[in-house]
Amino acid sequence: MPSRRLAVWVDGCFWHGCPRHGRATPFTGPNASLWEDKLRRTRARDLEAVGLAVELGWQPVRVWECEIRADPRLVARRLVDSPAAGHVRSYRAVHPEGVNEPDYGESASGQSSHCSSS
């Protein structure tokens, strides 16, 4: 959203480590380390992209795939209405060695903005 200097990413739950829908158990089998490395690189890339957006004067916003699936209109409305007011995760903390629990904020109804389905 250029007019708001808002950079929006929609992150897939599996590949980006959604705390609800991401992989909960370690990989096993002959390719386990390959998959762990792949997910670690994805999280590192997320951090790099957020840092670059901030460096260029944009406000990064990361939205989970499940949030879009649950209520795309709510996510869009929150992005357009008041991203600075904390109604949208202005930054989802991602660390190359693991995913930290994001700050989801609350919707207008007081509910967590994260998808409640499993």
C-alpha cells in the first residue's frame, strides 16, 4: 500500500512457522536436516525483508495465511482502517533459530486476530 508506506506479506502457515498451524514436531527421516535448513532460511529471509522495508521507510506487516482464510475482509479492513493503531501486527518477530509468538493485537470484538481454527 504505497500511499501508506505499508509493506504487506501474507505468510504461508507451514513455510513461515505459524504458531498454530506450522510444524509442531521435528522432521524425521533421511531428509530431516534438509527441511529444517529450508525453514530456517525462510525465517532468515523474512527477517531480511522486514529489515529492508524498515530501512526504506516502510512499515512492515506480516499476515498469516490462516488469517486470510478465516476472514479476508477483516484483515483487509484492519490494514486499510488503522494499521498504526495496533489493529494489525505491525511486525511479526521472526528469528532464524525459531519462531517467536507474534503480537497479534485484537480485533474490534476483542478477539485475537489470529485464526482460531486448527
